[in-house]
Amino acid sequence: MARSSTIGRSQLYMEEPQLDGLKAIRETLIGHSIDPGQFIRNIPLRGLVKDMETEELRKEIPGLRALYPQIKETLNITTALAQVKVADVILEGAEAYGYWKQCWRIETMDEPKLNLPASSSSDLMPSFADLKFTDGGNKKIEGGQVTAISFDCSDDNGYYAVAAQVKRNWIKDNNFRALEVHLKQLGEAWYWNVGQFQFTKHAAALTGAQTDTLNNLKGSSGTRLQAFINVVESKIPTNRYMPDTIIMNPTDAYNTKVEQWGTAGPIPLLSAQYLDRAGDNISRPGIAALIGVKNLFVTPWATQGTALVFNSQKNFIIGLRQDLEFEDWNDTLKGLVGASTSMRFDQQAGFTKSGFKITGL
């Protein structure tokens, strides 16, 4: 049985305080030159429950005392701060795998349905010479056809939800560390699976002339590197798009790195360039620059043997209606309490010719 409003990232860091009491907390913290988001991140679950029972702490920050009754159980309370803290733990785990938001274009859906124009510059002005204009004449119509890319998250479309199984006895026994680890893992699982799901959808959208095998792309005596360069410099630009992103599996990246060029050993410079990494977002800027794109993402949720090369603003678009959100719940029959987590999104292929799928790596 739910007992609170959902909590998303904007409420979590108090950017848009909508829960009862959060506005007062935010104003108090800012008045003391304390960053609200950092304040939430630094509160341990154990400390939130135990310390808030004392009169001393409730008096320490003006404005908090009236918001907190005596607390008995972590997830059984209705105070905004405790709910926000649990949401913070979930999203902290999710952030480690949030790089899928860098891979694709994200469109925020302010309404349940979103339509974007699906016109390309190649559709407009087919013959520039025909645009010669004389004062007093009639301007030619651009000649392009504007269709739509439609995202639909109305009703239950694109709605995904799962409930965390938090044992009631963890709370009764004050086992807050188990609770924290479990909720972080839930966040990790969410964003990991969303990334894998989007890769699968994107790969399925690239068909026909926008896909080919490694052997065909590199030629009889070529290399993996040459296959990628063929796509980046020729296959996609021929259609007036410039690719900027590649997603591939770690095994495929390794094989590209160590591939031998005849009997001469590894391809010159490639091994050195590959050592240049961007860190947690698992981008490989060195090898990306060598191939000719801005971003190369190497991730296990990419299917081994398949690489996607595309223009990140044109080829595949995710309509995000609701980012990962939290709602506390209580199942008395199963002896569980915890977090019901959910997301709402839709994804659509954009301009087909702005991407390419390489198979058989």
C-alpha cells in the first residue's frame, strides 16, 4: 500500500520541492549555506532513523522539529526527508550505469505524447539553382515533406515498474547496511537493463542498406579498423549525415585493438590510442579520434559481434516521460516493505540513413 508521492531526481535534490516539508527544509539548509543535495547524500540511513529520535538533533536545524514525529521504522515513516534519502540510495546505484543517456539523444516528454518533425536537410531544396529569385516574384516552396516521429507514453504505454524486496526484519534488527546495499543494487539493475534494452531496440531498427558484415566492409585483406573507417567516412556521410558515436561490446573492442595487420603485428598507434580512457562513462576518446568519431562506448550490454555507428542526434531517440522514481510501499501479507520503482519512456528510430550496424565482428 503506497503512502507517499513518487520521488524523482528533481525532488530528490530539492530542485522542485513538491513533497510536504521539503520546501521548508530546503530554505533552512540554503539559509545555512548547505547544499540540499549534498545534505541528503551525506545522511546515513542508520543516522537518519536513530538520530532523528533525539530532541537535540531536531532542535539543531531550525524548522525541522515540527516535521519529524518519533521514528520507529525506517521505511514505515511518512516524513519527506526519510523518503528522499531512500530514493537517493537507489539513484546513487543507478548513476554508475547512467552512461546510456550519453549514448543516445534524450527528449523530455512534458506530455504523454510527443511528436517531432521528421524532415531532413536532404529533403529540402533539391535543386538550388531553381531558387534564383527576382523581386516581385513568387518564392519557391522548400519542397520537403515533413512527417513526424511519435512517442507515446499515454496510459500504460512504455511504463516499467518493479518492487524491491526489503525484509521487514532488516529494519526491526537495525540492519541498515543490508538495506542500503540492496537498494543500491536495485538502482544499478534499473539503469543497466535500460541501457541493454535500448541497444537491442536500436540494433533492430537498423536493417537493409544500413547494415553489413565485417568481412564485406573491410574487404579481403582489410582489418576491423578499416571496416569502421569505411562506415564512418563513407557509408553514412554518403547520405549527408556525419556519425559521431559507436557502441560495441568489450570483446569486440579488444579484438579491434589487438588485431594483426598481416605479419607486422598490431596496427601501429592503435594500442597506444586505446589506453586513453574517459573514466566512469566508459568512453574511449583515443580510439574514437583514431576512427573518426567523438564517442566510442564500450559496454557489456552491447551484443557481442554487433557494433552500432550513428549520428547521436538523428538516428535513435528516446522519449523520456518519467525518469527513475521511487514510492514506498508495504506488503503486510509477505512481510516486506520497501521501494516501488518505475520509469516511463518510449524509443523511436529517427532518420534511418544516419546510422549503420556492423555484424559478424
